[in-house]
Amino acid sequence: MLSWFKSRVHESLAVAALFAAGVSLQAAWITNLVWFRTSRVDALGSLYLFVATVYAIIFALTVAWCRGRDCSDFRDRAYHFFFISILIFAAMTLPIVYGFTV
């Protein structure tokens, strides 16, 4: 029934999910900062749609690239990228960052 699954499909899906989540978190804080600076706070639905689109595109491209490959080398790097993305997202979405002006 699911004959296209190979022995490494789960690892490649996990790497793709971690990498796409990290990239989408980076896109989220950058676009959130741009949205706040341009005072378009009322358009948060489009921000969420943009981040979901970034996740879907990066996930699809990474799955296509990792399918059938041994992704054990990328596993730790993808996890660390995701963890650093969470820390950067948490730091850059603090209210003090938005109040800072040059």
C-alpha cells in the first residue's frame, strides 16, 4: 500500500520538519518586526499565512532533497538550527526590541 516509503523516510521527514520550522521561525520574527515598524498591526492574519506558506515550501523542498538519502549527518545540525531559531525568536519578539529606535 505505501510502497514508496523507504527505511530512511522518517529521518528525512524529521530533518525536513526541524529545518522548515527553524526557517519559518526566522521568517516570523523578521516579518513581525517589519509589520510592527510599518504600523500594520491589524494584518496579523497575513503574517500567519506567510509563515505557514514559508514552512510548507521549505518542508516540501527539504523532503524532496532528502528523500532516499542518508540524513544522519544533517540531524544534529537541523536540531541545533531549530533550537537557535527558538532562542532568537524569543529574544526578538520581546517588547523591548520593538521600542528600540535609532
